[in-house]
Amino acid sequence: MSQNVNVTINGKSYSFPQGYTILQACKESNVYIPTLCYHPDLPEAGKCGLCVVMINETAYAYACVQKIAPNMHIDTVSPEVFAKARIALNNFIDLYSIPESKDIEDICKYLNPKNTIRNRNADHSISVMFNPSECINCDRCTRACSDVQNIGALNELHPNLRTNECISCGLCIMVCPTRALEEVSSIPQIYRALAKRKTLILQIAPSVRVSLGELFGNPPGTVVTGKIIAAARQLGFSYVFDTNFGADMTIVEEGQEFLKRFEKKVRLPQFTSCCPAWVNFVEKLHPELIPHLSSTKSPHMIVGTLVKTYFASIKMIDPDDIFLVSLMPCVAKKDEIARMQHADKVDAVITTREFAKMIQEFEISFNTLKDSDFDKMMGSSSGGGNIFGVTGGVTESCLRYLYQEITHTPLRNLEFKQLQGLKAIREATIKIGDNNIKVAVCSGIAAAREFIESEDYKKYHFIEVMACPGGCAFGGGQPKYSSRTKALNRIQAIRNFDANKEIKVCSDNPEVKDVYENFLISPGS
């Protein structure tokens, strides 16, 4: 058990656990210290210099990295400390004007700095854009890319998003305190489609429905599915479908593909392919693994294919008159729909943040909306389809399906606890009939990279990878949070979807059965 350390902050005595930084101690004491480079989900850097404090009236230190010591006297408000912090801010922020950001506004009110100018060029890829006029040089984005994701695609002094190793995960956007880094907006495309009187169709990913409410004042994990559907109808969408239906279809297809590979012992392990940032990673950094990726489309691409074919034929709608939008927690999905093999299946991807912006632009009172339901034909899902939104969910759903396919008996224990949680690498050997299937789950691209480059992956049969740590619940298109721990209720809410579903296995979904009986005939067709 750690001992407490007694310190003095601005003349008042406090006691904190040993190992605390000065910044942690001040936060617990409600003593404000300005910070820019600091973020609770990133390694401390001590780069911006704004958190400067005076120690024992003789030395200066950065509060984010300096540990407290017994009987330490900490001064955060002396004129000397303010002067150093102002110099640091003037050297650090080179902007024409202060960007719209509460964090930055608080700092500027506290320190009242002057600004200088830095010349850097704007840049963008298909999914991510950089606006130098908003950049405050905090280095959060480069540390998220290098230290958290282990990609190292961003260069702060010379930003370039198109010709580097960026996988479009969007974590840089999540930690950016301004709007210097944002997703490339698809809202104008949707408004143009509305103006052309296209038949607008929206599909909704599972994790969006437990996070979008945060942008309207609700706690993380608040389920707002019905309100999202109602808002979509007010925005002009004629039909609203459940991407979880596509997740059920994905598991049937991916499960059958795995059974064939497993039986023939070819191209194992089979990696999941529903995370487009992970697919980008494989193509850019480990192309030798491409044959090991599942050939199955991701859930929203399967829905896109069926909407433009099966649904369009039944409703007698010209596919060219359909404008299909995927509401996703993911920035890399914008990359995915631009791939040649996916052309015209999904017309636009909008993030959780973009959809909230549309609601606000239309002045819709989101919290007072009466809940609405998904449209039939692609509006039902199993519990397994719902847990795609959390790390380990794809593997768990696939194992449920494989068990019933191999044994021809219902699975009694529907949860695989050893695959749940937030540990970066989770593994298990699951006995199904006479088969021992070795599976692994990688949460975050850094964990996946280490796993692959150690070659540990070769002993497994099935491996799930989600590029964002924690899975889609913490995707790059989700509402920003002050720290990941404050958004953990999103995961529990998604798990509750599964718990409350009568149908647990994808192949038991009656709408999935209808598609195969009336249109696709069999998996792989």
C-alpha cells in the first residue's frame, strides 16, 4: 500500500498518494493549471511548458511530469510563474486568431497571451483534413499516432495526410483540442442528394446509438436508437436500416469462409476484415497478410449491396435514385467506400459527430423526439450482431455461429468471458465438437502490430483486430471525451443490447433467413 506525501500548494497543505504528479495533485485540489500538450489518455510529454510551476521558491518544473515529494512547496500563481507560462504560450501557439475550443479559451482567459503566426499548408486525405489556422502545436496528434497507435504517420512541422502510413483511424482527431484535425465532411453530399430528391436511406452502426446522445447532454451509454431514427426521418431519410443486420450477414459469410479454410488448413489464421483502418494497416505496412484477411464485406457494405439490389427490386426503386448513407463511429469507413470494389454500394459515410451537426443545423429538438423504429427487411438483428461495436464482439458472434454449424445444437453458454474486457491481447482455445479452435483478439492497432511482428499470430486460427483501442465504441468518429474511462458505459450499453435480445445467433435472424431463401441462396453466393 503506497504512503501519502504531504505537500503545500499555494500556501495550503494537502496529502496525496506517493507517485502523483504535481498536475494530478492540483487537479484533485481544484487548483487550475493550464495545459495544452497533456491528455489523460496519452503519455506525458512536458512539451508545451504551460503547466510550469515553482518548487520550493527556487526551481521551476512542468506539473505534468514532475512527481510530488515530501514537504514540497508548490506555487502556481506567482507573477514569475504566470510570466513563464505566457512566454510558453506565445511560443507555442502561432495563430491569427484563437480557435473555438473551451480548453483554449480557458487558457487564454487565464494567461491573456499575444499571438504570432506560423505558415503551414492545409492538407487532406479521403477521410481526414488538417487546417493549420486552428493548430496550436500541442503535439497531441503526433503522440496519439506514435505512442498510442504505434504508426508514426504524422509530422507536426510538415503535416501530410495523403502519402504516408496514415490508416485513417481518427485517433488524432479525438485528442485534438481544436478543429485543426477533422474528418472530411460528407454533409454537403447528403444535402445535394436531398435537393435532387433522391431516395435517402440511412443505416446505423451499433455503437453510434449509445454515444450520440452525449452530444445533446446525455451521459455516455444512453441508448438513443429511436431518437436517431426519428431525427433521420425529419432530416429527409425515407428508410432507416440497422447495420446490425449486416453484422449478422457478415458472420454467416465469414463463418462459412472460416470453416472452409479450417477444413483445408489454408490461409490460416483468418483475420477479420470489418475494420477498414486495420485493412489499411495491412495494405500499407504488412501486405504479406492480405491473403489472410477475410474476403467478407464489412456489415455496412453488405447492407449497401443488398439495398441497391434486393431492396431496390422489391420496392421497385431505380438503384441510381437511391442515396445510401452509413452513420458510423469510424473515420476510415470514408476510405472504405472509395475502394474500387465497393464503388456505388454506399454513397456517403457520416460520423456520429457529423450526424449531430446535421440535427443541430435543422434545429431539431433531439431529446424531445418520440422514438421511431427501424424499417423492416433489414431492421432486425441478433445479439451477436449488436456486439460488433465492442472489442471481441466479432469473435464472440462468430464462435456462436460456428458452434451451431459444427455441432448442429444450440449453444447454451452464449458468452465467451475470456474474450471480453479491454486487455490489448486476449486469447482462448475453444473446443467445438472435436475441434480446438485457437482465437485471438487485438484491441488497438499498436497491440496488433506487436502481435504480428512477434509472429505469435501464426499459432492461431481466427484473429480479430480493431484499430481503435476498445473497438468501435471508441472509434475516431465518436463524440470526443476528456478521457476514455469516462466513456466506458458505452461498452456496457452495447453488451446490454445482446443481453436483451431473444435471438443470440446470427443464423437465427428471420430476416437473414429471408435474404438467403429469396435472393442469395447460400453463403458466398
